[in-house]
Amino acid sequence: MLLVNKNITVVGMGLTGIASANFLVSKKARVTLIDSKPRSKLEKDFRSLNSQIRTLFECSEIPLNSELIVLSPGVNINSPFLVKANKQGVPVISEIELASRFTQTPIIAVTGTNGKSTVTTLIGDILKQAGKRVVVGGNLGRPFIDLLRVENVDYFVLEISTFQLEGIKSFRPHIAIILNITPDHLDRHKNFKEYSDLKGKISAFQTEEDTLILNKDDEHVLKQAIHSKAKKVFFSMTQKVAKGTFLEGNFITSSFNEKEKHFLSVDGLRPPLKFQIENILGAVAVTSLLNVTKDDVANVATNFKGLDHRIELVRTVHGVDFVNDSKGTNVGALHKSLENFSRPIILIAGGKDKGGDFQTLKIPFKKKVKHLVLIGETKDKFREILNGSFSYEDAESMEDAVERAMKKARSGDIVLLSPGCSSFDMFVDFNDRGNQFKEIVSRL
């Protein structure tokens, strides 16, 4: 891709936009970086910006001389300010599309509504254990475009979101995996079908030489295989698969070339992964294709401590386990989180609505939740599905919520923060929300 003297506009001055702009300048392009926010809110983010890059603040118009537009993930590809550029035929791509055009290194791409970060991390750790030179990033940690600076890489392991997939034109992973698909980001995408199809787009440019790994237990995931040319591999919690991984009794098991192999027992896992067997199956399906050994998988899985804010055991107080799942930012994640536990749950939930269908929570709430503490803007929406089926109360802050939950809890119960919503009504982000929860729990 020839970039010398090309006029390129990068939209969004976050981590990804800055990395993209710096990369483009290194390729001798003429780069303009724009953002709709004022300079005062962005200065801390662009200290690493190359001085050759032109910046425009409080800007929602694409410069007229633009020959290419690169979008940060937070920028909707259907935004009105891009209409004129589209009509003029100016290409609009995402950062992962740009990065993929400048590497021949095999890409392992992980998408799905929930579990992406854990599976991406597990795959990276297992491959490193097997002696491969791997860098991990994408929607997790460093942007893909920034990873290109690392030399002699065997695999890029990337977490990929629908926001990034909106703008791909040729992005082609060697191995792609779709973990699950439940409604999310419907405040950005038109409907669930559009959201689901964007997940499937991860395989849009794969060929017969590539592999697509699918969750056999998720009908929405399986629908995305219809138009894929890639070889299909599956993973399942509920049934054997001819090619892939599955749970057989208490064992993570693989089946390839008509040979079955027990990788490890669920009993040997730390608590965070015992709650995430489906994620292990996905990671083992990917790494099995790359001929890792049973010992490599077992060493990583049995020592994996889990990621912050993802079904994270914070502390046990008077026999009550406090669990932080602040990354549970959608209805599907909340549902999955509840299914992990067999003990009574005092649930802290609520936040900023993302357009999820709360009606799907009625049955799991009735089965799993002993008491509900509501926070954030969605209190009324939660109340609509309860119909007095169990007790609930409102809280005005995280500290208030934890105190109320503690009063209701008895030894053997679980106090679970799994909001089912985004955090932006009360917190900076899900990390801030989870960290506040952990800090308050530490003081109990």
C-alpha cells in the first residue's frame, strides 16, 4: 500500500488514532488527525504524537483533500460527517484494516460478545509457553498498528470488536474464532442482525487455507459460518465434536484427525477459570491447531489467575465471597456470570443502557438471585422485569451498593458485581467501576 505524500485523515485522538497517525507519518504520508472534542480534554493523550501531524480539535468535518480516512474504533462508520466522503469515493477503513496491509505474519483473531479478553490472553500465554514469539493486542491493550513495530513475530493474537470490523476491506486472519453472540452495542448498531453479521465479518476474507472456529452451542454463531470459505472447527460445552474441543465429563478434550486427547481436568483450575470453561475450550481449540503440547496448555491453564474485572474473586468476608465482574457490560455477560454460580447471589447491577433486552434476565434472576441492588440509569428498566419476584433496593453509589449488599448477605452467599450495562453514567469506565468495588470491599 503506497502512502508516500498521500493525504490521510485519521479520526479520533485516542490511543488507536494516535498510533495510526504516527505509523502513517513513518510511511511518509501527510496526516491530519481530527477529533470532535476540545483540545483541553485530549492533551494528555497526544504527548507521543509526531510533530509532523496536523491536528484539528472540535472538528467533525473531513478535510476536502483527504484521499483515505482511517477510523478509530469509537467512531461509527455510519456517522453523518462521513457521508460526503463516501459519496466522493474516499475509502474509509478501520485501523485493523490498515495494519493488516503491512504484515505477512499470521493473525489469530478473537471475537464474540463476551470472553474475548480472557481467550485472547490465554491463547497468547499458551503459545508463549510453547516457545512461539507472540504479541497480543487489538481491542485489548496495544492497538494492532502499534504491534507492527515488534520484530520477528510468529503470530499476532488480536481481540477484535464489531467497531473494528465495521471498516475492514481485506482483513484476513489465519485463524478466527467467534466465541458467542448475544445482543450488545445496540445503541450503535441498528439491530441484533447487523451486530451478529458484523461478528461474522471476521471471516469475510478468509479462504480455504484459513480456519474459522465456532461455538457449537450458540445458534447465532453457527449462522455466521454459512458464507465463510474457511475450514470449520468447533468447541462445545454440551456435546462431542468431530473436529475441535469439548467438555467430556470433567476433562477438556480435543478431537483432531480422529484422535481424542484429554488436555486437563477442570478440578485442577484456579477459581477464575473454573467459572470460564467455555473460554478454555475456545483457547485450546485455537492452540491445538498450532500443535502445542498438553503440558503447554496445562501449565498455563492451571496457573492462570484470570483478568481484572472478569469474574474476579476479590475477598471473602464472614463467609461471603465478593466477586467483581465489572466487565459484564451487557445482558448476555450478566446472564453468563449468573450461570457460573450455584450459591445464592446478592447482585449489584445497573448502569448506562446499551439497548439490551432485559426480559431475557427474568428466568436466570428467578433461579439465581436472592436480592438485587440497583445502581445507575437503568434502575427503572430492571424493575420492569421483576414483578415482585424477589427483593430489591436502589443504591446511590458503589459504596452504598456494597454496604446494602453486605447487610443482606449470609455466610455462603456471593455478592456479585455484574452490571449488565456500560459504566459511563457513574464511572470513567468499567475499570474505574471495578476498582471502586474492590477498594470498598477491601475496607469491609
